[in-house]
Amino acid sequence: MRYPVVIYPNEILEKPAQEVTVITDEIVQLLEDMRETMIAHDGIGLAAPQIGKNLRMAVVEIDEESGLFELINPEIIEASGSDIDVEGCLSFPNIYGTVERAKEITVRYFDREGDEYELMATEYFARAIQHEIEHLDGKLFTDKIIERIAPEDLDAYTEAHQDD
């Protein structure tokens, strides 16, 4: 099922999400629905609060080669380095800006089977995961924007900074 994306301002976006205590068939279905919703809205990540569900769950798929990551109760346990790049968000249509994030992270999470994993992510993948985990913490990327970039300037900015 495809959900509508919650658009800011909506209080669920600024509320810490509740931990998933039991992985039920409904939770597994919600993960599938989140992926379908993310793809339908041309996103690379989606957190449960963005579809109105106050649960610590997110999906991230930066490209087909990397594949889909379903993150239940994710937490960053290590972070290093620093990187500034452009971000946008499905809950903030047409708002883009540069945001500083860790360049490399290790995240601990559970999958749909209830198995615990640790994943090391770098660069763009690390950025996407950090963005989604902040949604689960009730934090917004707009609070971290260093420089706003108008939608019509996005392609030019990206091209000019592709080697950064």
C-alpha cells in the first residue's frame, strides 16, 4: 500500500519515534509499504514518521546495486569524519540545502527477521542513513541547513560541486 508522505509542519515529524518491541506481520507489511511509498515519491530513504507512523523504522535504498536496507530501531554507535553536501526531504518539498554530517558511521539495527546487525556506511549512504535516523529522533534537516539552495539552482550547484 502506498501512503501519502507527511508534509511539514506536522507534529509527528518533530516527535521521537517509539521503539519497535515486537516484529509482527503488520511491521513487515509496513516495511514493504514504506519501500513502495519511497519509490513512488522518488526518494532514497523514508522514515516511518514520514507516513504518520510513530515507530523507529526506516528504509534506505540509494541505488539498485546497493539494494534496500530495512532498519528497525537503528542507532548510530560510531561516527567519524565530516562532510558537507546537499540534501532534500520528501516531507519538505522543494527545499534543499547543504548539511554537515559524519562521513562514516556504524549503525546497529534489526532486520525484519529480528536479527541484529552492525553496518558500516560511508559517504552518500552514510548521509542517507543519518538523515532517516534523525527523523526517528524528531529532528529535521532544515534545522541543520548551512546554505539554502533554490530548486532551480540545484542542478548547477550539484554540477559545480561534483568533485568536492
